[in-house]
Amino acid sequence: MNVKRLAPWASAVALLFVAACGGDDGGSSESPNDTSAATETTAGGDSSSAGGSVFVTGSSTVEPISIKVGELAGTAEGGDIAVTVEGPGTGDGFKKFCAGEGDITGASRAIKDEEAQICADNGIEFVELAVAIDGLTVATSPNNPAIECLDKAALYALTGPESEGFASWADANELAAELGSAFATLPDAPLSIYGPGEESGTYDSYVEFAIKKIAEERGTDDFTRADYTASPNDNVIVDGIESSDTSLGWVGYAYFKAEGDRMKGIAIADSDGKCVAPSDETIADGSYPFSRTLYIYVNKAKAAENPAVVAYVDLYLSEAGVEQVSAAGYVALGADKIQASRDAWSARG
Amino acid sequence: MSTVELSPTDLRNREKSRGSLVLGFGLLVAVTFTLLSLFVLLARIFTQAIPAFRERGTDFITDTIGSEPGISGIWPGLFGSFGIGVGVLLLAVPLGLAAAIYLEEYAKPTRFNRFVIVNIRNLAGVPAVIYGVLGLIIFVGWLRPITNGGSVIAAALTLSVLVLPVIIITGMEAIRSVPTGIREAGYGVGATRWEVTRDHVVPYAMPGILTGTVLALSRALGEAAPLIMIGAITGLLPETSLTGKFTAIPMLIYNWSGRPDSAGGAIGWSNSAAAAGLVLLVLVIAFNLTGVLLRQKFEKKRVGT
């Protein structure tokens, strides 16, 4: 009787124990069920460095490319490389990468000095490879004929740290004129702003593109105004831009391209005052001011001990890999630039 | 008999009074609103999910996550969510039940014990993301040798801690509602406290305990916020294991809803997200059905005694 009553509880405890033991096994050896990836086995401690598998972290902007290339690596000839991809963000990616977690990290900007210092302190050597170009698109509603082109000064006046509280486009005119903007005759229409939150790489890029330089000159913080509708969900941003006729927002070019009929991309005036609209061509030739290079950073030690990492990066930089860049909605690097990345990769030493 | 006898006409007149009519109408509106929003939600999930199932068939269940809705499946999420559900059942339920038995049957009502109970009640209201931070520090960080970082085991442990207060509180309520006579009868025939608890109190309280378990499990299976903190994968995850990188269905729903619906494919990410929601719904119902059936079994037993 006693034993019978206690049996379910005892078995629960036993199962837990088994699960815990399984944890130890999984850490030190290949689990028996993924036989497909068991050709080359390294003695690595955690699963990310186990034979045949690659772990990619970093920017959520680079993530779609890494996923596409990863799928290719899983299906290509001898395609037994199991690629795991996550996209917590550029900053979080570097934090993990420089702590030795992850073989590769994607970044929507170059590594910062302090991040590189942490990597160096932890003895992590890496190689930086440019893989694609992303354009940032400043957009408004398709029903807003008044706004065709803006310059950095006008965008600073509309969305910079000094614009807090501006409820109408016209509120920004005085500040825009003071900054020497050619677009200081903004209409008196409600201004509703949508963009990604501070945690997003797209936010960082927007600040870099539109705000940072002027903020430095004026001694203000290099942030956007806080009173805008921030969302990590690009669909929410697109919905917001579409919902108001006089909206203003910014998204990655990939999202703009996918949802182009719901938004109107605003041309950006370059340093000569010439308006350049966002398009595949203007981004590829570098004439569109709001475009950025996307990178992957590869841990040299992990590449040396894990052939799967080498195979994956080789694929990333191959013609087939470059095709994935456009498939993911970004703009492929020019022939000379992708060649420079290939050279850097083969010269990693 | 000193009670006032009410004739049927009195009762009918009372129901007709304006106050009770207004109140009755208000309650009806509340019920209708609740049912209507539930109906709209279900209808929307179904209409969105059907194209995904039509296009993908059973591949949607067995394929791994990918770059396009047309080739993405939910297998790693299903594996993760099922693992979390089983983990919570094995860990949080016995632990919570044991705590509830101790606090109701064994602990003396000292000031300290009352303080403990108040704190458990408060813990039930702590936002899930806070438990995510806890899970990140303890189960992903300190207990890395056991969990191997952000794994199904780490997620199951974190969500177990998350639902423990709910299980303890409902367990305590259920045990408290057991009539004192049952305990006294047990002591009367010479049973020890543990025998009374094991053979009489817990079986009698079981329906209530199972209700708490069902609630707790549903909550654990539906949480995404703690899993974001732990680092669930949403990009690409070809291998599923208890100790490797993991994902769960709520994470996939959250992530897929955030992806743009490209014009090309037959189905968009919103369809995949809705289909994932449907799978989660079925998973939760399957877990809960087990709980409900068990509860009925115990309820029948109780009536029989």
C-alpha cells in the first residue's frame, strides 16, 4: 500500500534525476540522436563548438542572412552542418561573442573599441568580414504629398533630443532653420513618429546617420526624442506609419522594400544638398546617405578547431552566399568589397 | 421554524424589480463580452491558421524553423514547449504540493509562517520577466554545469519557479477546504498525521490541487517573456535536445508576428504565427484534459466515500 501510493512521486524524482544526468552527458559529448552531424567531433566543452554545428548570434538585422546561409549549409552537397542562429542584437551579440559564447556574431555596425577591448581581455581573436549593405529608410504615409525630401538638419529638428514635445511638423521649422536646413518650411500638420526602440541596431544606425553629428556640435545627447512610438516589431512601425497621413518613421530598407506600398520612402539630401531616394541602386553605389555595412565577426580559435565554422563562412562569402543577401532583402556588396572580405578571411592566419 | 415563508409570487415580483433587472442585464453584458472576445480571437486564429496548414500539412509540425513561412515548421518549438510542460509537471507540482501540505498541515501559525505565506501570495503577482532575469542568473549562469546554458532544462526550471506560487496557493486552498471531520476521524482510529494527510486529506483535496496544476501549466506553456531572457532561439535551430539550444512555441509566435509578410509566398508569417498559436492551444488543451479527467476520477472517488 505504502509503496503503491508513493510510486508516482518516486518515479517523478527518478525522472528528474535522469534529466539532470542527461544534462552532464549533453555537455561533454554528442547526443546520440543527431547522428547526421557526428562526422567530425571536437573535444569542445559546450554544444556550440561540437563537430558539425555552428552557433551564430548577434544583430537581428544580419540574422535573416545568416539563416538563409545556414539553410544552404544544411542542404548543400554534404550538407551536414547544423547551424543554429539567434538574433538578440548587435550589442548583446558582442557581449556573448567576447565571452567566448558563439562561433560567429553578426553586427549592423563595426565593433566598438570598448567591445574589442573586452574581446582582447578574454583572449578572443576575431576576424571582421563585411557581408552586405543595409539601407535605412525614413518613411511617411503614401498619402503625404508635402514631404518628398529631408536633410539631416530637418530630421534632427523633427526627431532629435531638442524636438521633445513637438506635436506638429511646423514646430521644428525654427530649429531646422537655425541648423541651416534647406527644408525649414515644414507643413503645419500633426507629427506622429514611429521607430524601433533603443535596443535595436536600426535605432543606433538612425542616431548615427541623422542625429549624432549635429548633437555633438550642439553639445546635446546623441539620442532621439523619447516621445515617439517605439516598437521592436517592424510590422507595428509600418502599421503606425500607414495609420496617419502625416506620419514619420524609420525602418530597415528590407522592411521598406517588403512593405513598400504601405509607406513612402523620403529622399535624403546628401552633403551637396542633392536629394537621393532609397533604392537598390543608390544604396549599392553608396550615394544614398543612410546606408550601412553589415558584418559578421568570426572567432578565430573556434574556426581553427571546428571545420564546420570554416565551411559556413566559406559559404557565406561564396557566390551562393551573396545571393542569399538579396534573398534576405538586403543589398549585396560590390565585387571589390566582397573580394576584400574574402581576402581578409583567407588571410586570417 | 421562524423563517418568513415566501410565496412563489413574491419571488417572481422580486425578480421583476428594476434593480435586479438592471443588474441581471449588466451581468449578461459582461458574459457576452467575454464570450464574444474569445470567439473573435478563436475565429481569427482559425481563419489565419487554415492557409498555413493547407499549404504545409503535417510538415508544419515536423519541420524545423526557417527563413520563409513556406518552409518553416514548428518542431523545435513543440519539442521545447512539451519539454517545459513535462518539466513543470515533474518539478513544480510535487514541490508545490509538498509546500502546500507543509504550510497547511504541519506548520504552526507563527508570525514567521504567516509572513512566509503572505510572501508566497505576493510572488504569484511578480511579473514573468522578473522570473526570466532570475532564470538567466541562476539556471543559465550558476547552474550551467547541469543546464548547459539556455536549454529546455533551464527553461523548465525557470517556469517551474514561476508557477510554484500558484500551485502552492491553490493547493493550500484545496487542503484547507477538506472538512476537519475527515482528519479527526483518521486520528480517531489511530492514524498518524502523515497517514491522515496521505490517505485522506490529499486525495480529498486532489480536485482542487489539479485545478491549480492545470492553471499553472497553462501559464507556463504560454509564457514568452522569461524565455526571451533565457535566450530562446528564433532564427535557425536544426538540432533539438534537452540540453542544447532551445525554443518554445510562444517565442515563435512572438518572433514570427514581428516578421514582414513578404509578397512572394503562398502564406505569410502571420499565417504561420496563427498556426503556431493553434498548435499551442491544442498542446495546452491536451495537458489540461489530462488534468480534468484525473480530477473527475478523484471527484467520483470522493462522492463514493
